[in-house]
Amino acid sequence: MSTRSRQPHTRSKAGCLTCRKRRVRCDGAKPFCFASVAQHPDALRDTLLIAGLHFAWTVGDLDTYQATLLFHKVMTIRILNGWLQNIQQPGLMTFIRHVSILSFVEGGHGNLAAAETHLDGLANAVDLFSPLGDNFQLRQGVEEELANRYLILFKARVLSSTSLRHMFRRDKTAEFSDFVSLIHHWQTQKIGDLEMRLNAMKLMPFFFAVLPPNFRFHEIDAYPMIECLKNLTISMQVGSGEQETCDPSWEWIEGSESRLLFATVKSHLTSLRNADDGDSRFHPSCLNTSWSSICVACGLYLYGVLDVWQAGKPMELRMFRRFLSILMKDLNQNIDDVKSTMFSDLWFWKAFLGACSLAKRQADAYDEVLEDLSVPSMDSS
């Protein structure tokens, strides 16, 4: 007969449901405690991949963590390949989570070819999970929203990494093997607000938290991201026009890219807040909007107005079509904001960006598929 005794523990009545079921200590953090996120197998592996990138950027050394990072990358790719052998099996959302983080990690290490390959796979998976059909404007699924958020976020991250690739090609003074050393040097010299990017990485695991089917996303305050765009616009206006044209990586050194990443990830956490935290839609200092629509609007601003994204090339058709469809969905759902003195300016700004970027995309590379997309009419209000 076993004489093993059960270890004493304190039952937590205030902890989250996941921690109470697992009988582990809950740290009480909102919207999710770290223990419940880290113990999920998908989130744990993604967290370790992010940790490897954070370590490399902080220390400036790949060798120390290289074996561990490679192990988790191989295991993640093995999971993806297993799913690809039978795409009819359940688990597409797991595939989307893993390929998203691989795209981000490879881009963060300067491996742009691998990052873009993963991004193509992510776009294909999101097309399967969230098709742009007639009912796209009506669907409200939690996992579908998350899948589109992953595509929005990591498309922007790979594009920002591409700017460094152009810098390396132009100067011919650095190879991708020197990428992490360069980032570490910038971080130690306080160049580019890279500390904000490292802080964003710390929050990234919560981006991959598995949410219950009945979860409801909340609106976020668009002001922090708009402030980043304002600062970036001012920097472009006061800087040398020739420099911005020849050096698409300058926004990294200026710091707006890092600040925008932090604001984007932090606002995602804000959208996960509990309903008990209160509805701040009518708070006088907030510009409330959906996370997806304001992130798409920021991307279209960087593409269609500042010409920072894509280095002057037209955005890929299917990616642009999805971005514009997400924006139109938000504009249609919030058409009553036109009548609001508080939110009308933000609604018109997003509508203008949609129309402006559509005109630019059609002028650069006309496609009949985009003719069916149009900004909502004020007459419908």
C-alpha cells in the first residue's frame, strides 16, 4: 500500500478558472494569468520561441540559446508538417498560431526568406479559415477574429524587417549574420526605442492565448497608435526627403516602428479586458474602435500615404483585399459614428485611408477583383 501523502496546498477562490481546475497558484493577472497561458502546449512552445528572440536581441548573442531555439523551431515545423499531411483534420487554428510565430521569429533574426515563406503559409491558412465571401461582413467568430489579427500583426512585422534587408543590400557593409549584433548595438546605445520592442515581446505570449468560444472582444483606444503615426509623419516632414527615399530602414532608427509595435500588442491585451472593467466608449479622452480596423488603417496609412510599406511596390492582391474587407466591415458596423461628434473624425479618417489606398493600389497594378470593394456611402446612414 502506498504511503505517499498528498502535498498540502491552499485552495484559491479568487484565481482564474484554469488555475483552479489545475490546482496551481494563480497570479491574478488580467486578462489572463501567466500560469494559464504558459501551461497551454501551443502557447508554451510559442513563448519559448519568443524568449529565444528576446534573449538574442538583449544579449546580442545567438550561440547560447541557439540549440534550444533550433529544437523548438524543428518541433514546431514538425507539427505544421503533420497537419499539412491531412488538412481535413481539425487543428487549423493551431497551425495558424504556430506559423505566425515562426514568421515573426525568423524575421526578427533577419531570415527574411524564411519569414516570407511562413507568411505565405499563414495567408493561405487564413484564407481557408476565414474566406472573404458574402457573409464575411456578418461573421463574428472569436477564432476567426484571432486568425485575422495574426495576419495583420505579422504582415506588418515582416514588412518592417524587410526595410532592414534593403539597408543591408544598399550599404553592402553587413550580412544577416550581423543582424542580431546590429540590433543589440542599437539597443545598448538607446537607438530606435528598441526597449519598447523588447517590452512588446514580453507581452506577445498573451497574443496566443486560447480563448473560450463565447469570448467577446472589446474596443480599444486608437489614440496611442495614432500618436505613433503622427510622430512618424513629423519625422518624415522634417527629415531629408532624399534620405527617406533611399533608406527605407530609417523608421527603425527613428523609433516609430518600435513604439507602434508596443502600442499594437498592448492594445490587443486591452481588447481582452473583462466586461466588468467597464465600457469606456464614451470616455471623452478615448478614440474607441476595434483593434483590427485601427491596425489595418495604420497599415494602409504606412502604405498609401507615407509610402513606408512595400518600398513603393503594390501590396499583394489577396492581402490588400483582406485588409480592405476588414476595414469595410468595421465602417459598415459603425456607420452611426458619422452622426457622432466624438467618433465621426475617426470614421472619416479610416474611410479616407481605405479609398486612398485603393486608388493607389489600382493605379500601381489594376485588378478587376478590387472593383467590387468600395467605401460605405454616407447615404446608408
